[in-house]
Amino acid sequence: MSEKLLQQILDEMKNMRNDVELIKIQVDENTKMVQAVRDNQLEQRSQSDAVTHEIAQLSGMIEARFNKVDRSLRFLEADLDTMYEKTTANEREIKRMKYSQ
């Protein structure tokens, strides 16, 4: 082989080595970006899970409160019905007493 051909091969190898170094740098940067995205995704998932858990807790609290209010309203409704019946009976008794005099 001639010296000129060997020099061309050597130059080409140097260029390839430079290209490989640039590719390594790019791969490292891409790897770091992918890791950052993955870390961010895990953090977002963790926050989402926390919010979901908090919503579930609030939903349970609201449902319990609603059930308590609903029960109280039913008792009040029953008390009002009883008071209405007694008031009606008392009014009838008062009218009866007025007419019997």
C-alpha cells in the first residue's frame, strides 16, 4: 500500500473517531434527558396518586356528611308531620269546644 493511501485511511479513521465521540456525547445528553423525563413522570404520577387519594377521602367525608344531614332532615320531617297532626287535632278540639258552648 502506498503511503498516500495509508494517510487517507488514517484521516478517515480520525474523522470516524471524531464522529463516534460526537455520537457518544449526543447519546449521553439524550440519556440524561430521558432520565429527567422519566423522573418528572414519576413525580407527576406520585402527585396524581396523592390528589386521587385526597379526592377519595374528601368524597367519603362528603358522603358521610350528606348521610348525616339527610338523616337529620328525615327526623325533622317526621317531627314536623307529628306537630302538624297535633296542631290540626288541637284546632279541631278548639272549634268543637267553641260550638259546644
